[in-house]
Amino acid sequence: MTALFEHSPWVEERADARPSSGDRHADLMTVMYAASAEEQLALIRAHPELAGKAAIDKTLTDASSAEQASAGLDRLTPQEFDQFHVLNGAYRDKFGFPFIICVRLTDKAGILSAMERRLGNAREAEIETALGQIGEIVRLRLEDAK
């Protein structure tokens, strides 16, 4: 079974320990948003950079690998790869965590545009955006598991 949260089984474990509302996604999001700021940052930081080192050295989870491939990130030109590398670095330097976007809902151009645009955001806004994007990733992974 695919892990719903990247290297963060605690979210599912906490949701499983609570009474179910009958909506698995809502239960998981309740746990994620109720987590401490440190836990939320750890969850965000557990995600790989897009088209980053983990993609090159093949250490992405199966789910992340398939998701990145769905957006064409496994077929970048050298110029696109360089652009991702520069934007990933700028984003991580500014915010202290990797850029998170639900790649299954966009494409390479959309991802690059979002990276450039979101570099102008405040850190707190990016934490909220990243958590929202993780919610979308989890929603799609839950749908795939049905």
C-alpha cells in the first residue's frame, strides 16, 4: 500500500487512534492541521525536491516517482533541469523547506511558474500553501487506493 504522507506515518497513526468521521481525508487533514508547528515543518521537509537529487539517485518513494513522472519531471531538458535546480535552491534558501505542489494537477510549465510566483510569498503563507498541497496529494493517493 502506498504511504499517504511522505515518510510521515505518524499522521495516519494518529488518525487511526481517533474516532473516524467516516471521511478518511478529513480525518487525516484534522490530524495534520492539529499537529505542532514543528511537526508540520517536519512533514513538509519529508517531501523531496521536484526533479531534485532523489529523482536522480532513484531514492524517491514509488508514489513520488510516479507523480513526478506524470508531470514530465522525469523527462526534463538540461535547461529545464537547471531551472528546477536554481528555483529549488532559491526556495529552500528562503523558506527552509522544499517547494510542495500537487504535480498531478499541473505540468512542468505550471510548476515552474508556481515556483517563481511563490518565491514572493511570506514564509507563513508558504507553510499554509504547502500543507494545502500535501492535502491534495493525499486526496489523490486515497482515490488511487480505492
